Amino acid sequence: MNAAASPLQAEGAAVVIVGAGQAGVQAAESLRAGGFAGPITLLGDEPHGPYHRPPLSKAWLAGEVEAAQLVMRAPAMLAKKHITLRTGVRVQAIDRVAGEVVLAPAEAGGSAERLPYAGLVLATGATPRRLPASAVPGADAPNVLPLRTRADADALAAGLARCVETGLPLVVIGGGFIGLEVAATARKKGVAVTVLEAAPRLLGRVLAPVLSDWYAELHRAHGVTLVLNAQLQRLDVGDDGTAQAAVLADGTRLPCGLVVLGVGVSANDGLAREAGLAVDRGIVVDACGRTADPRIVAAGDCTVRQLADGSLLRLESVQNATEQGKSAAAALLGQDRPFTAVPWFWSDQYDKKLQMAGLSGGADAWAVRGDVASGSGFSVWHFRAGRLLAVDAVNASKEHLLSRKLLEAGVSPTPEQVADGGVDLAGLLA
């Protein structure tokens, strides 16, 4: 996966981008900005043009934004850059020998269209995990819904409206970010909510215990019922085929009108795998988005990045999709633009904004800055062997930006300095 000459130098060279989300759009626009003048075709499998996904679990689900506000790039804007957008198209295979992608026939019995490429960008995203009905009977009921696409969000909105009309509760399976954001939105609509989390605390893989506990109290204060260490046994299905109650292993029966699945996503790496590219919980790429095939790059939630020590890093965020899209475009242009910046994420729940910088895995100590009890603005700083790994800031945007600068510069305050509100942490950058 080392730097190589651009595969786009031949006359008439074309680029095909599979996936019209954040990473795919960014790759297309970066190719144009980088001077590539050849044909670019952007393929999306949804009927909509590119749109922003983060609002789906919040403002869009709550009915607070119009469809126009969800649009990421209007088709007319892409057309001005001579980027051809095709929606409602599914790619069924990659022919690496011929240098073509094979599209699924538009209708039964039709022939498969083949699009040639000199450069191929895989920005295929991810798919929400489902609970197999063999393990959880009733999990395939029509009112057991994931949240990933605009269609998913529209189905959830309709389900929440029915809950409002009938007075039936919402059951959320999974106490991660998506599940908790949907729970917060449902409570704003007055729907009773129970969150089932199999682990002993919310967001246990990414947050320190003090912040997990704070989020648990935040949701309880807004009327959400939390069941931790939950063991879901089945979903009882009524005569109409819909799930009507979640039943736990201890016999607890929780009536519901809607069930939301928030149990994570799986990278859409099937096309890459079938084409013989390396996959491991995602399409394996280097810091520049390159696969082992010099004509194929990948970006966004479908990828897993191989680090210098051989380990694999998987990130799911707007920042990652954007930056990998830029890097992948540069790689096709024969340039090195590694994405090695400090990762950052965010989540909005009720009136609280969580902004995360860095990766907290492996932390062995934490320090709190500010007043957690008030919730008016505080941060949790993660350390390993005395070195700063990550910072989670709640309603504290200035500290979030400062923490990103500290992490980028490799400057680490001590836990004692963090805990002392009188210490000017910005001064450490001088």
C-alpha cells in the first residue's frame, strides 16, 4: 500500500465511486479540487441524493428540520462540478481484471450494466446489526427497527407517532449513542421509553464510569427507564405480527409499540471481499485509504485502517469519512495525504452536547475538570501511564477544542493539573 503513480493519467480515465454518503461525496469533490478532469460517477443505492446522517436520530426524527436542511449536496451542485450522480443503483460485483463495476439489473431478467474505471473508490458505509430471530424470537417483527438511513428514520418517526397516539412505550435495545439519542428524542415527544443494555453501564466501551453514571442519571431524570445487565429472551408478537412486549430472562415483561435496535453496525465490505481485497471487520486500508490494488481506494465507515505497528483501527464518524475521502482522492492522484489527525466525535442528547477527542481505549486513570453534578459544563480526561489519551467534554466546547490541540501537539497535562481548575491548561502549549 505504498505511494504509486496515479492510475488516472491515461486519456479518458474515469473514476467510479460506490457510495454517495459523506466519504463518497468528499472523494468526488477532492478529485475535482485536485485537478482531475475526467468522468466521475457517484453511485448511491438509496433513492435520495447525498444527505447528512447525524440529524436522523435527533432533529429529523423529532420533525424539527425540513428535507432541504438534510441535503448534503444538491444534484445540481454536483452536476456543476461535472460529477454524475446516479441514485437507486446497486453494485453487485467488482471485476478487477477488466477494471469494471457490475451493476445489478434494473429489472428482473435484465442485463447487468458494467461501468469501466481507472480508479475506484469504495465508500459503501455500514449496515445496522439485527438480532437473529433464532436467538431472539420475535426480533424480525415489522416494528423492530434499526436506524441508519433516511428511510429508517422515516419508519421510526411513523412508529413514534403511533406510540404517541396509542400511549404505548418505546423499547430501545442497546445503550449506545444511537439508542440513547433516539430515547432522548422519543422523550421529547412524550413517549415512555425503556432502554435495555446488556452491559453493566451505558456506553461502557467508550466512556469512563463517572460519565456513564452521569448519562444514566441524565436519562432517568428525563423519565427513561434503564435496565442494565439486561438479558433479552424474546419479543412477544401479537396476532397482527408486531412486537407487543419485550420479555427478559427473569420474566419481566415490558409492553411496547415500537422497538429500536441500537446494537452497532457492520462494515459493508462484501464487495471488497468478493473481489479478493483484504477485509477484517472492514476493508483494510493504509493511512492514505489505499487497498492492495493500486486502482482501488476506500473511505468511511466501510474501512479499517492498518496502523504502522500492524494493528487495525476502525472509526465511525463524520470526521473520519471526510478525511479518508480526501486521502483516498489524493491516493488516486498519486499523492500521499495520510489521515493521522486526532479523531473526534459528538453526540447530542436533550440539551447536552458531548464532544469527544482522541481514543480512550486502554485508559487506566481519569481526571474530571469542572462540576459533574451541575452538568453545566465539565470534562473527563483519560490517561494511560500518565499520558493523555482522550477527553470527553459535556457542554464545554472550549475545553474540547483545547484538548484537540493538546493531543495533536503531544502535550499531556497531569491528572492533578486537570483536576485543579486554577491551572491554565492552554499555557502548556506555549
